[in-house]
Amino acid sequence: MFALPLHCSINTAMQQKGKRMMPMAISSNNARLQAVLDDLRSGFKRFLLVAQQANERRRIYRATVWELNNLTNRDLADLGISRSHIRRLALEASQKGRANEV
């Protein structure tokens, strides 16, 4: 005789196979396991969505910093931007659409 794992039990109804009667092991934790797997899937999907949004914000930030750093001091002065404000402006630009994401 073999031992069943703790999460399994022998069904009182016997499954008939041909002329032999065989006990059927039934997992009592299938519903719980399915719920855990569903939670993991949804958590992973949320993680991927947040990572994609962070990558997009990072891409916008880096592109804005690169573009503004490539302008001359004269061009920046015409726009009313100081070089010391470039990173702050890039951060604002990258988080502008963040309120719409949430």
C-alpha cells in the first residue's frame, strides 16, 4: 500500500476500470492551488505593466535630457531655461502622463 500526500484523500466511490475496482485519489486543494496561481499571474501582469511604464518614463527622461543638453547656452536662454534646470524639466516631462496611468 502506498501513502498519499496530506493534501490528497481516497474517494469513497471507487472508479471501475474494466472488472477491477481502483481507488481514485482526489486533490482537495485544487481550488486553492488555482486561486494561488491566478493571484501569481495577476501579480506578474501588474509587475510587467509597472515595469513597462517605468521604462517609458525613463526613455522620455533620457531623451529630454539629451535634447536639452545638446542645445547651446544661447538656445536655452531663448527658451528661458537654465542648464541647472534641465534634469528637473526632464523629470517633469517624464511624469506628465503618470497621473493618467494610475
